[in-house]
Amino acid sequence: FSQQTIPPSAKYGARHTVTMIP
């Protein structure tokens, strides 16, 4: 799982990215 390098915005959506990385 590379959340810092590649945000899972394509899978979870743009919401999961905003929650972890505002």
C-alpha cells in the first residue's frame, strides 16, 4: 500500500485522499 506516493483516489475516490491528506 503506497498511500504517500500514490494516493488511492482512483479506487476509493477523492474522499479517502482528503481524509488522510488534507
